[in-house]
Amino acid sequence: MTPQSPPRHQTALTHDSPVRVHSKYSYQSDFLEDAGQAVVENLGSYIQYIPMIPFQTFLNYLAPPRPDFDLDATMQSLKLGSEPVLSPSNRWSKFAKAPMDSQGPEDAIFIPMPNIFTKVVAAIIANSDGKLNEDMRTVDFMQNPRPVPTSAERRSKSRPDGYLALKDRESGDIHWADIVLSCEYKRKDEDDNLDDVRIHPGL
């Protein structure tokens, strides 16, 4: 006689996983309202199973902690001085005109970004009541779109326009392991301009 597997006990599920529905709204929308509507439509009747918590509970336990600097004072200080970083309309004053209205290669148009980063860091430190200092900064902002960051495992040929790299890193080539956040500059919002993967067939 051949051994038989014991009979399986099937348990009826009270509900299945929600089915993704096609919607005119998208999670990737630039508008928060549209992204939220996409979530609601995809959940459908299953939204009743999502627990609701008070907003203050979200702030107390889930939201990022308040920064150790005065945000309003920092914004204001960036608009002051002989060379303000922010214009009265909250635009980066280092850009003579909007990037979409500028002519030339992207790396030349966005060349003010490292200087903006330095000025913002200085303003944050100045408005922290001594809680923050330059030695506490853990990343450098680097803008170098031509070299390909190296990796012992990745074979990606991606070349970020800029990146936040760990300040405590080995000198020489930039490694993907040292990049905290990569940046891609675009002058326009069309899909063809936003999708750089199309120019790297190997990815």
C-alpha cells in the first residue's frame, strides 16, 4: 500500500484580496487627490476593513519627527541677504529663468544645484538654535552626470545627473553603495522626457 496524504481541510475565506480595477486615476499622479482617488477605487468595498486612526495619533506615532530647526525661519532667511537663495515667489533665485525656458544642455542649466544645497544646509544650521552643526551632515550633494557609478554587483550603466552621496566614503570613484539618493533633472514634464530608461536598452 502506498501512503496517502491526509485530507486537506479547506477554510472558507471571509473575503478575497481586493481586485485591481482600471481607473482614470493613477497612483503616480502629480496630484495628491488623484492618487488618493485611485486607492479608494481599487479598494472598493474592501475599504471598510481599513482601520481609521485619529490624525493626532498619526502625527504622534507614524509621521516623521519634527525637524531640529525652525522651518519658517529657515525659509525666511533664504530670502534675505545680498544674494538670497529664494525669490519672494519661492523660486530658486540662482536660476535666471525657469529651466523649461532655458536653452542648452541640462548639466549646464542645473549647475546652480550644488550651491543651492550648500546655502540651504547653512540656513538650516543657522536656524537650529545650536542643535545642528556642519559636522553632523552625513551627505554631500554632487553633480557629475558623466561618470557611471561603480558597483561590485550591479551592471547598470545609469548616470544620475546628481546625487546625495555619503560624506564618509572612500575617495575616488563613486560607488552605488555610497549613493543615498540619485537625482535626474528634466526641463519638461512629458513622459518622453521623464523616462530615461528608454535610452539604456540594457536595463
